[in-house]
Amino acid sequence: MLSVVENHSLPRTAAFFDLDKTVIAKSSTLTFSKSFYRGGLISRRAALRTAYIQFVFLVGGADHDQMERMREYLSALCKGWNVAQVKELVAETLHDLIDPIIYDEAASLIEEHHAAGRDVVIVSTSGAEVVEPIGEMLGADRVVATRMVVGEDGCFTGEVEYYAYGPTKAEAVRELAKSEGYDLSRCYAYSDSATDIPMLEAVGHPYAVNPDRTLRREAVAREWPVLAFDRPVRLKQRLPDFRMPPRPALMAAAAVGAAAATAGLVWYATRRRRRAAAAAALAGR
């Protein structure tokens, strides 16, 4: 079990979760490719290509160069998309597409961190239009996600305003810690990818979840706990009385302000064992 509810005379703490292959079993952005195809945003060829990218991502993960190529492809693909239509398509298919692929182990950890008095923050490279509603579904307190530039016509320009990837995730975590008063030495972070090592290094309790080869080697060398999440279960199945969590505090993290945004632009320009095992690991920290 997690530790008792925190002493509020102490600095606040949080648990930072990567999203794709950590909280959910697939890529959040690529999962919506069928919705975008049916909505007329992408062609059949593009839908098939994104399905192939999803397969490669699931089988082998993605290193830095692959992530860069994926970013460039998706940025070009979404150029000209109407943002309101994207949000509408995501909202219409969110529960059908995302609910079945949420890891039971990750959902339990989120619940346990909340029960212990910690904020839960989703930190994802995927776009805010996809990540924010998923964060709301999960009951997250805050979300940090990639933001695309939106033109005066309400459509994506294809340019990236803030890229939540690699070192910029760690910078966003530090900025959020400053604005919210989190003690990072007492905070937790979870990720599957070596590209998130900077974010894992930023907290006192890092966990590798379903890690890729590089992160697994790093976790073993640094004696970071390694967790295996492999049970996607619908929230409705876990919680029969589940409703969309009434958490009005959910927000795109305001702490990703000028400093983090600047860091993100510099980087862009230059470059979740079972519940018991997870709980036991946490109790031992």
C-alpha cells in the first residue's frame, strides 16, 4: 500500500505519469487515426500508415530519431486540420478507443497516489487536444502535452509551439514544482521510454514501466524499480459506478510557461507486476 495521507505542513508532492505505453497500452495520438479518417481529416493511405507506425511503436518502442520522424510526420499530417473538429472527434470516440486500453495497474496507482494526497500529472509528447480529455477521464489534476500552433482560421499551421519531449518534460516538471510547491525529492515519476530519463532523474522516486531496452539497462544500473503493466481493463469494469471524474482543477499545466516553452523551442529547434507488486514497490520507498 501507499504511504498514509501526506502531512500538509510539508511541501506538496505529485506523481508524474508518461501516457503512451505507461498508462495506456498504445500511442494516444495514433489510436485516433480511424476517427480522423472517418471524419475526413486523413486519407485511407495515411490511416494505414499511422496503423503501421502504431505497430512499430508497440513492438519496439521508439528511440530519439524515430520520435523525431514521427513528430515531423504527424506535424505535416495535421496541417490545416480544424481544431474544433479534432476536439469533437476525440470527444465522440474517447471512451470507445481509450477506455479499453487503460492499464488496470496504472489506474490503481493513480487512485493510490490521490488517496495518499498527491497530485497526479500526465506528461505526454502527444498533442494537448488528445491528452487533456484522457487526463480528465483518468482524474488527473494537471496535464503537460505538446501544443501545436493554431492559426487565425482555427486550424493547425503544422508548426510546434511547445514540444513536450525529452529534456523539456523534465523542465516542465521543474517549472510545475516551482509554481505548485512540489518537493521533487518526494515526488514519483513513471515512464516506459529512455527518452524520459531526464524526467525520471528529476524526482526522488523514479519507476520504469514496461521499459524499452535502453531504459531497462539504465533502471538496473541505477537500481530504479521496474514495473510490468499488462492488464488493460475498462474503467467501467473496474468501477461499476464510474462517471467522468468531476475534477474542475484539471488544466494544461500553467507552469509550462515562458521558461519551459523557451526550453521546448530550443530542444525542438536543435533536438505503469500487477497492482500488488506496484503497491509493494511503493510501500518500500
